[in-house]
Amino acid sequence: MKLRKHNKKGMTLVECIIAMALLGVMSAMLVTIAVAAKKQNLANYQRSQEMYAQAARIESYAPTANYRANHIKVSALISKASGASGNVFKLKADFGTYKLDTTTYGYKALPTGTKDKTAKYTLKSLKSEFDTTAAVLPDLTTGYYVIKFYNYSGAEHDFNFKAPDENGGTFYDAQGKSAGIEFPMVLADTATVTAGFRATSTDEVFTIYIEDSAVSYTIDATRFQYFMEKDEKLNPTGYVYFYLDQNGDLLSKETYDENYGTT
């Protein structure tokens, strides 16, 4: 009877060293890729934050005499193109029955000074005379706020903002015209409405009621702070954002972004 021979020989020292070297190289490569991906994700996040900040500056800017452009880092977009004078552009178009002939103004938002140099870039925008007429701008020294209401509930709402006189507040439309103690608005799904609000009470004691036939919300002065936009130093900017989500909850922009992603 023949006996079978078993090879009990394991890996040699050289083979172990080679295997460990290969594992080390692969681990180093994986760590390098992970670090690079993390840096790229951070850079993308900073760029998106910078884009949002600059877009908000251009969107909220209106060339009124009592509004300081340098406060929100917006300056004129100077052009040497034909038909342009300074930051004034003439836009003309013929649509047959409708002819467009309007003055348009160019603006650019300046970088906000993020730490990542690659995130520093300047957005440029053209605004026609139709949307530069907004006269309601935030001024915390006199109690003026700008409210932006975003409807992401999935349904249309016929809201009415109310602030009774005894609760110290009045509303204004986008052109600065007083709307009194009530401001009605119809919001289709994904629509946005802008309104001005002035807290007329010196001690900032006021209550805002937002209601329609289906839902109602009560916002007192303390809860009002929750919806305010804050700058880099956590100081209120005077802009107030209401986000109505698909569950019927009224959220701040920060909370909405956390739950549903950046808008």
C-alpha cells in the first residue's frame, strides 16, 4: 500500500514580505483616495454655499438710495458692450404682438471670503427694471423685515397673513405699498411669495397668524427668531424664511435643508 505524501510547506519569508508590501501599498492607495474624495466633497460644499450666498445677495439687491450696496457686497457689472452705459443695458426683442424694450441693470456679487480659495468666484446677474422696483428691504433699526414664504407642501394654498394692530405689526407688498394688518397670498405648489413686515411695537412684541381654510400657524416674536436668516457671525440679516413642507409643517430654511436637502 502506497502512502500519500502531504506537502506541509507554508509561505516562505520572502512571500510573506511581498504580500505585506502589496497590502501596504493598496492600503496607502485607499487612504489617499479617501482623503482626496473628502477634500473634494468639502470644496464642492464650500462652492455651493458660496454660490447660494452670492445668489441671495444679487436676488435681494434693489438700487434704492437708502440701501448700501457694500453691505451685501454687490457692485455694478460694468460692460463695454455696444448699447451699454456703465451697468445699464438696453434689452429689445420683438415677439410679434408683444415687443420688449426695457432697461436692464447688471450687478455682480463679490466673494464672501471663504477659506477655500477655489470657492471664491463672482456671480454675475442682469435684472430688468421690472424686478428692480422692490422697495421692501430689511432694516432692523426700524423694525423692517423681508419675509419669503416657500410652498413645498404639494398643494396650492390661499393663505392670509394677519398681524392685528394690538400685536404691533403691518405688512407691505414687494413695491413697498402698505397692505395694512393683512396680506393675502395665493401659493401654487413650489411657488414663492415675498412680503415686507414691520414690527411697529418698540419692544418687538407681535404675533403673525398664517391661515387658510385647511391649516393655520401662529408665529410670535420669539418663534419669529427661529425663521430668521443669520450671517456668518450669527447676527440676523432681516430676512425671514418660511418653508411649508409636504407634512404641513412650517420650517426654517436650515431645518428644511437638513430634512429635504439644500434648496
